[in-house]
Amino acid sequence: MIKTEDYVSADPEVCHGKPCFKGTRIMVASVLELFEGGQSTRQILEAYPGLTPQHIQAALHLASELLDNEQFISFRRSA
């Protein structure tokens, strides 16, 4: 299993403390947004040649950890 801390860090001096891939200024949220937009892992790795498949897996693992450790109220649509 990927250890998120091996690939991701959050430093107040880098990108306003947002989680980034270690040694880069590439924010984890940016990669997740590319997935949301329909980009494949291959396309993301082509766009960010400094990343590896393990970086992508760490991003997904971080998102999963964050969602798993939060409590949510019902998502309701307003009329």
C-alpha cells in the first residue's frame, strides 16, 4: 500500500500550505481536478512528467482518507 506521506506534504511556505507532491509545487487538488475532468492517469503523467503512478495513487489515497475521516450532513438540493 502507498504511504501518502512518502509522496505528499503540506508546507505553509509552499502553495499556501495546500497538499503538494513532495519536491514539487504540484497541488494534489490539481491532479484530482484533472481526474474529475475526465483525464486519464496517462494524460496526467504526460502533463506532469515529474510525477509517477505512485504519486497519482497517493493523491487518490489522500482523498479517500480525508473523506473517510469526516462526518457529513445530508447533501440536499435547494428548489
